Amino acid sequence: MFICRNCGYKTFKWLGKCPECGAWESFTEEVSSLKREKEPSPSLTNIRELSAIKEERFPTQIEEFDRVLGGGLIKGEAVLIGGEPGIGKSTLLLEVASQVAKKKKVLYVSAEESLAQINLRAKRLGIDSENLFLVNEDNLEALLPLFEKDFFLIIIDSIQVLKIPSLGASLGSLVQIKESANILTETAKKKGVSLFIVGHVTKEGIISGPKALEHIVDCVIYFEGEKNSNFRILRAVKNRFGSLGEIGVFEMTSSGLKEVENPSSIFISGEGGHSSGSVVGCVLEGVRAILVEVQALVTRASFGMVRRKSVGFDFNRFSLILAMMEKRLGLNLGNQDVFVNVTGGIRIDDPCSDLALVLAVASSYEDFLVPKECVFIGEVGLSGELRRVYNISQRLAEIKRLGFLYAFIPRSNLDKLHLKEFLGLKLYGCRDVREVISKVKSLRDRS
């Protein structure tokens, strides 16, 4: 068997050029013995015995971070965190290390930055702990003995620059990254050490390296944010020990990252209602209800081909909504440029934000104001109907808490609500988007 040192591609004959990664002279022969010693059969465990084992979590005391992890750290858990350069990954993990080091021993492995650079960042963040240890090392084989040193948490920054000299593959290659992740994760589980691994991202925004990297670890989280904004979003896309879709919101300041306890305050400006095309919706991120401001700008196309641009909203769903509005509402968008933006740099995947998008586009197209006291919740079908919303009570509770007066929801949700829980919040149950727009205009005329 011949294996490519660069990407791990296997073939039964030697090749000069790897068909997978294009590398030349990269194949080496791997000889495996046909004689294998008989291994003992694995021991069996009854599921009733496992049910008595309790999952112990160690909170980091950074609530937004713990929320994304599912409540805190678990012994033997491997977490992969990715993000663009300069977004604040190292700052976040250094602050996590500082909090955990108040009670447990923590090791921060920097394979990229020098100890002097880490020390400068630690001083800026006000970090000083006798339980926090640093090491500057990029040789994985030299790092493995440190897992025996009774550390509760080990942070690897980053997986792409680790090397395994005995492997013979080039630095940063797919096979290097995959083998490093396998060894680190297996060792962490055997020793009961919590493990954080930092990963670089590609220009497409995904973690660099083989896809198998995300399958190896227990949890994959992304640290996101716009470069011109101080706000950062921590999002879980895989979590074997917690729920998916959870987000944590932070603000980057001169003294480090600060938790944002009320994310809705950064995603809505409070200035809605002063111009057309600005609407507030409510989305669910994990189990957290968040209010977001959806802005739309519809203007006559200046060139032969119309432009469609969506920031923060799925483009395919955006296109479906526009087609539905042309057919069901009779809007002539064929000669109009349509731009949509979700403020605050958040990306929303909740289909219940459809109704807010419809109102924003309609408001801009017809140039009418939507009262700033209104919030819109609902998934919109291709016939213009409003479909039932899940977790409606949780969404309405957040809307009421923030002082909004009117909520437009699907009629099918209105029948099963306990209206006494939402006194002071006027609920409008509607069957389709045409009815919603009619009621909004009527409400605007009365106010």
C-alpha cells in the first residue's frame, strides 16, 4: 500500500503525482504484516450500569461561553474552536484559562506566538495566576508527556502548526492535521483532560484541514464577527454534550472580551419606525430568543441586470421570499434592486424570520413606515400563508420584556396561547402576509 505524505491518499501502486492533492513524489510504501496477534475481545457493559454515571461539568464562570458548551467543561472532552485571524480566539481562550486556573491547573500551548507575546496579552487582560502554565512548542511528540502532569485543561494554539517529525509529512498538510487531532483527542480522553484546539479558517469561513477533523472532536464552535464591529458571536455547530445552535455574545474592549447579557440590545437600534424598510423580528438561537432588526432597500435598477444582495440572511430563502411576494402580493420586483441586511453582524437561519423580511421589503417598496413598537414572527410558505411557530411563548416573553407593544404571529399559534401571560402585549394572529400588511397599515394610520 502506498500513502501520500501530504494528504493521506492511498493506492495499491506507486504514483508520481497524487490525484487527490496534486503533490509530486509524495508517495511512500507502507508495509503491513499479515500476521496479527490475537487481541482480547472487548469487555461488555450493561446500559443500566452506565445510567448511574453522572456527567460532571466544570463551569468556567464565563456564562456566555458555558452556554455554548452546554454548561461547562467535561473531563476528556475535545473542543475545536475556529475563527478568522485577529477575531479574538487567543484572547477568549486566555480568559477562559484564567478563570479555570482559579481552581484547576491549566496549560496553554502556543505553537505560533512566543511566550513574550502571550505575556503582553496576559498583562493587558489583567491575568496573573499561579495555576496557569505556558509553553512554546510545536512538536506534538514533545507535548504528549505533559498530559501526565495533572492538568485539568490543556489549550493547543493551533492545530495547523503542530508537527509530528516521525510522520514525515509537510507542516500543515492534511495528514499532519488529522493525525495530530487523533493523537491529541485520544490522549485527552485516556487521561481525562479537557482539551481546546484552535483551528485556522479558510477564506470560505470553514476550519482549514480535512473534514475528518470535525468528526474527531466532540465539539466544534466558531468565533465570528465583523471586522468593523466590536461584537463577537460564539456559535456551536457540533456538540456531543450539549445542544446545537447555541450562541454566546461578547464585546471586544481594550481590556478584553466582555459578556453581553442582553444580545437583543445590540441587534436592534431602537430607531425603527423613522424610515421605511426597517422591521424587528424574533429568532431563536439554541434556546435563547433574540430580537433582530431586518433592513431592506428596494430601488429601481440602474443597469440592465437587477441586483440581489443579502447580508445575514440565507440567500436561497431570500430569493424564495421575493418570488412569493411578486406572485402573491403583486409587487413588481423584476426591475428593482433589492438589498437586505440583518444589523449587528448576526447570521440568522431561523425560518421564523421570514415574516420580518417580507415586511421590510414591502415597507421599502411601497415606502410606508412600520410602527417601531411592532415585532414580527412567522415562517412564510410559498402561497403566502403563515405557518406555525415553535417555542412561541419563549419568543413572546422576550418581546414583552423589552417593552414592545404589538406582536404579529400566525393565527394557528394564537389559539393555544395563555393570553394572561402576555398582558400589555397586543397579539395579532394572521393567516397570510397580505393580512399582516393590511393590519400594519391600519395600525400605522391609527397611531
